Amino acid sequence: EFQLKQPEDYFYLNQHNLKIEDGEDLKHDFERLKQAMEMVGFLPATKKQIFSVLSAILYLGNVTYKKRATGRDEGLEVGPPEVLDTLSQLLKVKREILVEVLTKRKTVTANDKLILPYSLSEAITARDSMAKSLYSALFDWIVLRINHALLNKKDMEESVSCLSIGVLDIFGFEDFERNSFEQFCINYANEQLQYYFNQHIFKLEQEEYQSEGISWHNIDYTDNVGCIHLISKKPTGLFYLLDEESNFPHATSQTLLAKFKQQHEDNRYFLGTPVMEPAFIIQHFAGKVKYQIKDFREKNMDYMRPDIVALLRGSDSSYVRELIGMDPVAVFRWAVLRAAIRAMAVLREAGRLRAERAEKAAAGMGSPGTHGPPAELQRGTSTPSEKLY
């Protein structure tokens, strides 16, 4: 049904010596997963939709490109045909539009709309970004649905007014031989956690002790707010400078590094490196880390282009459309509205049936064997359901 291949046949699964040692354990885990999905209210049709999207994500990794060997037409050939056919079926999108968004990008200028072919590296990035974005949207949708299910099960635990599930991912501080954009983001997350810790464990607690007159020796701690501002304060934080350079068509890693150095040469948390070295150093709360500037721009760019979003929003699958267009608040409000509409429909139907019964009873009043009208009719038509009807 999901046109699955063997695990070793998927490019995305086969990056680091994939080994599946105990198939029986995996079967058991999969059965437990399906049971868990049922427990939070995923209907069989919903489970199929989730697995179908996961299968499509795996197939996206098997999309391959090659440069056209002949002819004046620039651009790439995309394949294999059977992978494109399967993707089209799983995502319920038109094959020809799928091929177009995987090989070309549309750009709007002041006067015109341009369709430009991807380079090989751009096409691979666009393909992988599409897979990542689908997986991320699926993850968010599942968490939202589980939270929604738990909201409706308050009676499971009377002491808790509202049950909820979330995901907290606490990184370790990273400093490797080569540090890139991933380490930069991870270490920024650590700076924020450290700041939170400082505020709540030291600053606010000590202020409370002082206000209550408790005898207390203040503990000195390193305030890291300066490092956080270096990275994320508008308008010259490193993240904002990176976004600027990511949008300039002729920018390079070198121009990005030059902009970092120019803006922050006097910042004590930002340290330069020898002139020719394509790197910079940040003085984090946990120590100095040297970051290689290579690929910062490329890794920061959002390649989930409007063309790809439009393709998925045009899917014949309402589930895929919901994933891509999902705003959690809007989805929640729509669920409430849908429940209200259903409740109204049920009430209307109940009123209609009651009115029918009343009419039949009234029609039978004059027939032999009746002993007067039923109690409801004697009371008139003032009952709530009849009014609603």
C-alpha cells in the first residue's frame, strides 16, 4: 500500500552503515506504536495517511539528478521515473508539476516572472529541504493531535486540570575540531538555557532572600546576556547579519565574515582569527569556540520555496494540504467550530425526529383505541427541541 522497499534501498536510511539486527523486536515495537496511536484517537485512515507521508519522505531521498548531456537547454534531468511516479501517488500531486518544482525555481522581479533552472547542488538542497519540511510538519501535527486528545481526557487524572505532552530537547555544549552552523545554533540554545538558569537560580532567588531579610552571602555568577545579544539582538546580531547576507545574490562566506568582523570588532565576546583563516571565535559562558564560516549561508537558507509549498497545497490529499497549511491555533479553533456544527446538526435531527413522532401521535388521536393525546402534546410545543426545530 505504501510501496515500501527494503531499508537498505533508501538513500536517507543508508548514510551510516545501516544495520537491522533483530527484526522481531522491530515488529513488536511497530505493533506497540500502532496501539499507542489508537489510544490517542488516531483512526485507521489517519494512520495510513501518516505512513503514506513517511513513505514519500523516504522516496524523496531517492530522487536523483544529472546534467543534460546534449542540447542548448540548460538544466537537469530528474529521475528515476518510477520514484517520481510513486511520489506523485503517495503525495497525490501531479507528476509534471512535481518534476518542475524539483528542477526549477520561479522568481518574481519588478517587471517579470522568471523560471530559472537549479544548479545540481541547489536541486539537491531543495529536494532535501522538501523532505525535512514535510517531516517537521508531520511531527508538529502529531504533537498537536496528542495534546488535543489529552485535553479531552481530563478525567484520567483528577488532580491535573489539563494533561499535555511536549518535547524538550536539551543539547550538550559542543566544541569540535571543526564547528559549523549546527554547533553555532546548538551553543546559542545553551546560552539561552544558561541565562534562564542564572535568572531563576541566582538573580531572582537572591533578590527574594534580600526582600525577606534572610541572612545571605550573595553568590557571584557570570552574566552571559552580552553573548546572547551578540548572536541575536536586532539589528546587528550575528543571526540578522547572516539573514541579510543569505538574501544577497552575490554574497559569499568571505563577505559574511567581513560583515561579522566589521560590526563586532569591539565586542569582547567576538574574537577575530588570523587574516586568512575563514573562521571566527565566540567567547561563550563555557569557553571559546571557533566556528568555520564555510556553508553558514547555505545552511541558513530556506529552500522550502513557494513553488514547493504551492505543489503540496494543491495535493488531492486533504491530509497533505492540512500538514503544509497548518497553523496550530487555527487547527484547534477549526476543531472546536467543527464540533459545534456537528452538535447543532445532531440537535436539529433530534428535533426533527421528535416532531415527526408528535405528528404521528396527533394523527392517531382520533383512531380507535386511543385514550387521548400523549403527555408531550398536552403540554403544547414549548419543549426546547421542538422550539429548535
